Amino acid sequence: MKAERVRLVVVLAVFVLAVVALLWPSPDQNYKGLAKLFQRVRLGLDIRGGARLEYRVDVEPGVENPSQVVDDVWTVLRNRLDSAGYTEATLRKSFRENHSFIVVEIPAATDTTSAEKLLGSIGVMYFGQVLDESAIDPSTDPRLMDLARIKRAQWLPSRDGKVWYLVRQEIMLVKDLKLVSPRIVTASPVPETRVGRFGYKVTFELSSKDAEVFKRITQQLVVPESAVGTAPSREKRLAIVLDDVVQFAGYVISVIPDGKAEITGNFSLEEAQQLAAILRSGALPARLEKVSAGWVAPLLGSDIVRTSLMAGVIGLILVMIYMVIFYGVQGVVADIALVYNTILLFGVLAATRSILTLPGIAGILFTIGTTVDGNIIIAERIKEELKAGKSVKAAIMAGFDRSFFTLFDANLTTIIAGLVLYYFGTGTVKGFATTLIIGVIGSFFVNMVLSRLLTDAFHSLIRIPKAAERGVES
Amino acid sequence: MKKINVVNKRYLWLGVAAFFVALSLVFIFTRGFNFGVEFIGGSEILVRTEGNMIEQDLRQALIEISNDFAGARVTRVRSAGDPAGVVKFSVTVPKTFGVDEKQKIVNELEKKLTVKGFKAEVVSFNETGGTAAEEIRRLTWRAILITLVAILAYITLRFNFVFGVGAIAALVHDVLVTLGFFSMFRYEINVPAVAALLTLIGYSLNNTIVVYDRVRENMKKFKGKDIPTLIDESINQVLTRTLNTSLTTFIVVFVLLLFAGNTIKPFAFGLSVGVIVGTYSSLFVAVPLVLRWIKYR
């Protein structure tokens, strides 16, 4: 009697906890109706739609503290994403097979292109001097290539790839007058206020160390505003180069002594934000290799959820009917256990903020199998004990006791498979492993505690089989 | 329920299993697998259309955009529960594209299909690099092997080594036959399909352990009894349970197979086949195969 009361308290407490976890207020409540129950469960990108990018961080061999480099890359990427407006994006570090990976997930993004462009700018950043420009691809013209050699400079494309600039790192051939990988403290888009200009400009500030070099550079390159566009001034433009691409090329119209500068160009807000982001994030301290990229439209996600949910509900109902027909009262017990375990599973997902992915839904459906299996094993065992001539109460007790280790071994092996899957799996498969492990542990709990409680409560309804065979002895 | 004779007819049962393994191997080696982009590296584009577009229309539009699509695989994916009139097409090519190329492909494809009078939308574009695909392949094999070894160790610990060998043999049977079915029906092997294989390992083992557990219990209870008879009894005792469990699990995964969309169809297929072969192997392979070496301790 005492054990029964303990079980009742535990079952109710766990249930209340699961429901509380599900219904706890969350900032993003946008579901209606029945779906409100599940609003705390975080959905994977494959369900809600969004873009996912995975990069491998190639740290140069011999680097003293590789994990610091990965952290720096992470910070740089985070800054780039935030300043380009992807504040909802999540960035995760992961590690396998001696390689570090960074996974970027951007919910609701409809393609990866702009994010890829932003994150993919990986090379060194420097301020250089523009000597010339060309509208045709210089590699097709030997004269232009010769020019580059003579001037000790390099042809680099602009961001849109339509113009090529002849850029030299060393300003006016002054030895060591160059600014490579500058530390930029702040950079932000600001609305234009001057008459005759519109849109946005970008202001930035260099660290005090680099400000000194920048001052000397601007002294060399400065052209009076009236001379802008004339032939001599065209050789004195300043270029911001990142990843061997000219991000911006423009005139210096006054010497900048304090490292506080602005770039004007009638930018749109988006352009200004991107340029600011590039300035602020600077160059990445390691090479990034894109491993995979993809995006799923929210439309597709909702189709999938609808079909999977329908499959789940239909499967569940069929199983429930089957159980009641085949096992009577114990089938009802199994059905209650099934619903209970499903709520429990969602509760754990909500409480741990685990992400529910598509394979995760499959994992939930599979959990239905394990939960039912446990109840079937117990029910069959009780039937056997009854056939052997035991009283209902004794049969129930023996049935549960003897099933314990069967279920323990059977479930533990499933968990072993789940753990391997979790450890080696990537992305969505991890989601499957998560629901599988939670579900199997849950089903063991439900089988041993809730089913026992209910079976005890309904024991008077259990029918005793007519033929009392005697198992192996017969 | 009528008793089935497992031990005396074990060569028949094992023969059936051997036949399916051989058949699967023939398919695997002659037909190979239909690997998803995660495993070969490349791109998969999913196009959702409303109306009566057919594969030809899409293929033509793709080739007009780039010759890379000449050898593309275009398959129709229609799942129950989709809004009426909605058809999805999956396009796979073993090639990845640059950032701008991707944008161009999406824009041009949607434009071209609109011009042809179809309401079409690219709903997903996934790519996996070649080295990443290699890594996924390597990790997958490793995951399967580690699972098998971990399980062998666990069974040796909880039961004994002979049972462990029997269980692994049954699992290898399950994995091979399921893979054979994947090859036979040209179902795509993607990451969820591998998840299905690993789940199947867990599931089939679950069944096998229930059988072993009963054998172990009866061996303690009826020490000295003729082992073949004891095993026959044990298998028959758990038969109803095993069939009922398998049937209910099969109902769930089969309904999923009927309804599920493109991504999890291979998963549902793997488990639907897996539940059947897993049940078979647990009853007719796992114990009969190692019968000769089972001894009282």
C-alpha cells in the first residue's frame, strides 16, 4: 500500500513538472490553439525553415593556442552576423576528429547566399593604395599585367566583380607604410546629413596604435576636394581590401590624425551595415572551409510537420486500438502510459531546450514502439504467471519484478545505440538520438512506475486465462 | 498459439536468412546504393510546385540554366498530406556551386518555370562538400562498428560471449538485408537512413535480448534439461510478445512511411524493413545459430 502511494506521488509530480515545463511562459509565444502546448519546444531549422552553414576551422599548424584561435573566429563571425542584422542566428562550436567546426544557423532565412558572403570573407584585411582601375579583366590583357609588375601592385576585383583595381599595400612606395590587419574599435552606419548626399555613410575608429600609421597614410594620400577625379588624384585613392577583394575605394579629403574616419558613398542602409561589419570584424585569424550549407523554406517545413504529425497521430491511434483489442484492461494501461510518456518527452524537450528536428519526430514515433513493448512484455508475463496458477495480485507483482531486468537490458542497449548516434551524429541525427534516449528512459520509467500503479488499480478487471498450462514443464 | 519448431528446423530458418543475405549482397554489389548528397558530396535542390509540372519540364529548365544539370537526378516526391495539387521535385547533382551561382540558379529556375506557366518555388538548397561527405561516410561506418562492439561487450557482460556472437550475427544479418532492400528499391541512403540502421540495431537487439533473457531464466530454472527443447520452449514463450511488439512498431513506422515527406521516407523505409528482418533474426537466427556452443554454466 505504501509503495503504491509513493508511486502515485512520483507519477503526479513528474507529470506536473512536465506540464509546467511545457507551459512556462516564453518570450516567443506565437502558436495558437492546441499547438500552444508545444510552444516551449524549440524546433530545428529543418522544421521551421532557415539556413544552416557548417565551416571547418583550419588552424595553422604550430599555433600555440588553437582553441583560442577558434574562439576568436567565433567572436569575429558573431560580430559579423550581428552587425549585418542576423541577430537571431545561432553559432555553435563543435569538435570531432581533431577538427573544430563552427555551425551557423539562421532561422527564417530564405537562402544562405548573403550570410555566406558575409561569413566567407576570410582573408587578410588591409588599407592599400589604388593606382589604377580597369573595366576589363586584367588577366586577359598582358599590358595591364605588366603594369602591375612594374608598379609592384596587384589587380584586385571590386565587390560586384565589375571593376578591377590596381592596389599596392605600401603607400606611395614609402617603406613599411602599410596598415595590415588594423584593429578597428568601432564601425557603424550613420545617416548622411550633408546637403547633396543621401543614404548612409560609415564611421569607424582605429585603435590608438594603428591611428598613428593611418595618420601618415592619409598625409600621403590626401587630395583636396576640388581635385577629386583629376588624373593625378586617381593614383591616390585609398582602398579597403578584405580577402583580396576591394571592399571600398575612395579619396582621402583630409588628414585623419586621431584614427576617427568616415567613408561616404551614398550607401543604402544594408550596404553601410555590411561595410561596417567588414571593418569591425577585420580579418579572420584562421581559414574557414565550408563543409556544408543549406536552407529550408518555412513552407516546406510546415508541409513536413503536417504530414509527420498526421503520421504520428494515425500510428498512435492504430496502436492504441490494437492494444485494447488484444490486451483489454492492460491495453488501456498501455495507452495511458503511451500518452503520458509522450507528454513527458515533450516536457523534457521543453525543459532542456533541446531542439526538435525532423529525425527527432521519427525518434518520438519510435518511442511509441518501446513504450508499448514494455507494456506487452509485462502483460504477457502477468498472463504467464496467471496461467501458472498465481492469484492476480501475486501475478502482477511477479510480472513486474521479472520484467524489470528484461526491460532494463533491452532498453539499455537501445540507449547505447542512441549514445553512439549522439556522439558521432551530425546536426539532425543528434536530434534523433536526443529524443530516442529521452524517450527510452521515459518509457522505462513509465513501464515500471505508472503502468504498475495503473495495473494495481485495475487489478480486479484483469481476466484470468482459462487454461492453466505449466510453461516449460509441460 | 500453435508452437513453432525452431530448433529442429533450424537449418530451414537459417537457410531463409542466408538466402536473403545472399540476395542482398547480390543487389548491393551489382546495383549499388543510391547515396544522398551527404554521402557523395554535392547539391540537392527541392522545388515545390502547384499544378501539373512533370520531370521533363524541370529537367529542361535546369539544362537551360547550366550544363551541370545534364546528369542531374530529378525525382518526384509527393507525400500524402501535402495540400492538394502540390508536388515536390528533388534535384541532385554531385557538384557544389559558388555563392553567386546558387543565387543565379534559384532565381533563373523560378523565373523559367514561371514563364512556362508553372507556379514553382525553390524550397530548399542543400550542399555538402566533398571532404565533408568523406568524413560523414567514415564516421558512419565507425558509428555502426562502435555500436556493434559496445553491444557485444554488454551482452558478454550480462549474458555470455556465445550469446554476444549470436546477437552480432543476427545484427549483421539485419543490417545487410536492410541495406539490400535499400539497394533493391533504390531508396536513398541519407543521414536519417543511417539513423534508421542504428535504431534497427537497437531494436533488433531489444528483441534478441528478450529471447536470451528467457533462455537464461529457463536455464537457471530447469538446470540439466535438454538444451534444444529448452530453447524451443523459451522462443515459443516470448513469441506472442515479440509478434505483438513488432506488429505495433511496424504499424507506427509503416504509417510514417506512407505519409512522411522526402527527408524521412528513407528512415521510415529502413525501419519498416528493419522491424521485419529484426524480428525474424531474433527468433530464428540469434539463438539457433549458436545453439551448439550454448552450455550450462
